[in-house]
Amino acid sequence: MTRRPSMRPRRLFRTQWAVSMAAALAVIGFVGAAQWNSSLAREEFVSSAQLALVGQAEQLQRDQEQMLGELEQAEADLQVLQERDSGSQTALALLNERLLAARVAAGAEDMRGPGMVVEIADSLRDIPAGQPQSNYIVLVSDLRNIVTALWASGAEAISISGSLAEGAPSVRLVSTSSIYGSGAAILVNGVALSPPYRIEAIGPDGLRDRFLAHPASIDRVLPKVDAYGLQFASEPRDEVMVRGFVGSTGLRWGAPVEEPD
Amino acid sequence: MRRRAAQLSLAIVAVIVGVLLIGQLRSQAPAIELSGLSAQELSDLIGTLRAGNAQLSDALTDVRQQVSEYERLDVAGQSTLTLTGEDVIRFSAFAGLLAVEGQGIVMDIDGQFQPANVNDLIHELRNAGAEAIAIDDVRITASSVPVRGTGAIAIDGVEIGNPFRVTAIGSPDGLTAALERPGGILSLFEHEIDASWAIIQREHVTVPATQRDLTPQVAEPVE
């Protein structure tokens, strides 16, 4: 009888304790799972000098992002102006038809059609002692091989994005596009992308089968996937949308040689 | 005793949560992806980003000037067809449908080349700012990739020679420096595939138009 009053606070304390522990364990579980899914292979020691360089690179990336947005808007404004003219409407229609064809050939238009999607990301395996880290991460050569296999298999338009997230920026491959690396960093058209990489391609029926059978895939990419556990998936799609190129299409060092009409 | 055990448990949990959170934040923050790079790699990256941003800035200026010119003619009630015609030429040249002439380099190169080596060379030139490239007489478009032909490397169905000639429009100094920098692509080729080369900078080179039809068969412009 005398114990009852003291039971309530103890029960309350136990409940609070249980709730706290459950919350803490939930946080550990969530963070642990997220941490497990991260690619540990890219983590390295960071010096203060590197941090200063990282700061510069990040600022340049922000500038790049802003200019790409402004350029996209300016191109859209230009297209609106190009679609109206006070002169001959027939001449305007013909010229705009030629302009559209040239923009399509240049990769400046958003395109859609049947095709396929490829996704590739770093391996989640622990790197055995003595083995090079580069075997377990996606390198420039892997992306170049995938793109080579796609073009050689009949792809008509390709874009690459550096994230699977909805709305992640995708970079259209055009005549001046470089897939370039600086260590583990991969730049496509000068835009730094990070894994997982998603490559979308429009092309005729059988694109995926030809892609998987192409030597650049079967002899170079897929063996690395098998040997080191790079995450890789590909699937055909009834419809793929590939965004138009945003960037410089002018010539600074040369001029077009116009053909006589 | 029980209370001390509880405090100890909480402390351990807090330490684990802290360590995991720091690890997670480090792996999620974009800065850390870059900080995985060495100082040399970061410097290269910064150089590439700077060059790319300069090109973007020029392109933005050009397009804004075009917009102003269209608006001026529009207000004056004059036709803008000539301006649009110039744009057709700009995109056609960019795509590879028109030949391009201007400053650049001509490089004759020899070695035990594989298609991937030629592909690497194309990407190196593009990254160095080449505006138009031809290998032998084949204009390199977006979809032009070197592949193993029946007897030699082929691009767009045309076999290239060994040695072969690379013609590129762009800054002669910039292109040469990018190709010949210590540890750069030509240095690698020299060691890996026994390559030898000669680069000539020229005030006037011509890169031919592609012989291919670039009209897509299944892809359609989005309305």
C-alpha cells in the first residue's frame, strides 16, 4: 500500500527511458543505413589548402549553374522572337523549318522517342587490401565506353545526369561535348557530375540489345561490373525525353564555310 | 548503480549517433565529393570550370545581343529573316553539317592506336576548347565514335589511316598546350602505345562537313 505513490514516477521514468532509447536507436538505424549506402571509396583526407580549392571550385560551379539558367532563358526569348516577322510569312515558315532542322541536328532541341536508360554507380563492396580504389568507382573511361556503345548502336540523342533524383540537371551530348575526368570527378560539358550516373538515349528498336552486345560494353564495362561490383542497370523504354543542349554553339576561332545555294 | 548504467548507455548511444551523423554529413555534402580530389586534380578541375564559364559568358553575351537586335528590328518593323538565316548557319556549323575554317592545329600522329585511344584524343581536344574536329577527312559530330572496323579503326563507316591526321579549329596555343602538357594525353600515348606526333599551329585550317545525314529517324522534337 505504501509503495503505490512511488510507482508512478518510476513507471513514467521507464516510459521516457524507453522512448528516448527507441528514438536514439531509430536515429542510429536511419543514419547507419544511409551511411552504409554511401560510397565510402571517395572519402579521403582533406587539407586546408584543398578546402580553399574546393571553395573555388564550388563557386565556379554556382556561377556555371547561374549562367546556364540565364542562357537557357535567353535562348527561349530568342526563339520566340524568331517565330514572328513582319515580312513574308511563307519565307518565315520555310526559314523556321530549316532552323528547327539545324537545331535538331545540333542537339539544341528537346527530343523524345523510344530508347533506353542506363544507370551506373560505384561499387558498394569493401575494397580488399592492396587493390586499387579506381577499380571500384565509375571512371571517365566507363562513361565514355557506355556512350561509345550507345552511339555505335544507333542512338540519336543522349544525355547524362549525375543523380537519379527527379529534376537533376542532365547534360546533352553534342559535337563539342567532352566527358572528362580529374581524379574521381567527372565533368560532362564542363559540368561536374557525381554518381550514380544516369544515361538516357533515344534510338531505334533493339537499341539495348545492340548496346549490350557492343565491344565497348561487353569487353570493357560489363567485365568491370562483374569483377568489382559496380552498380549497373539498363532497360529499354517506350519513350525517353532528352533535354536540349544549353551552352555555346558559336565559333570563336573559325567561321562556317557556306555552301552555294 | 542502475542510474550510472543508464548514463553510460546514453553516453555510448550519443557517441555512436555523433560519429554516424558526422560521417553521413561528410558523405552527403557536395563539398566533400570535391574534397576527395587531390590538390592537383582540384586545380585541373578549377581550370576546366574557368575555361567553361568563360565560354558560357561569351555565349550568353552573343545570345543577348541577338535578342536585342531582333527586338530593335521588330520595333522598327523590319524583317528579321536575315538574322534567323545566320542562326541556321550557326547551328548547322555546330552540328557538323557545314565545313568550318579558321585558326587551329594540324597533328599527324602515329602509334599502336585502339579505338578507345582515338576516342580519348577527341575528348581531350573538345575539353581544350576545339570547336570543330576532323580525323583524316571525317568530321567528328556528336555521334561520331571510333570503332574497330574490318581492318582498321573506322569513324562513321570510314577507315582512318595509321598514321592519321587530326585537324582542329580552336586556340592553336590552347590546343597544343592541352595535348602536350606533361603527364597529358600525348605523353601517355608515347609510353603506352609508342605514339609519335607532329603538331603544326596554323592561322588557317579547314574542317570538312560531315558526309552523314544527321536527321533523326525515331527521335522527334518536343513541341
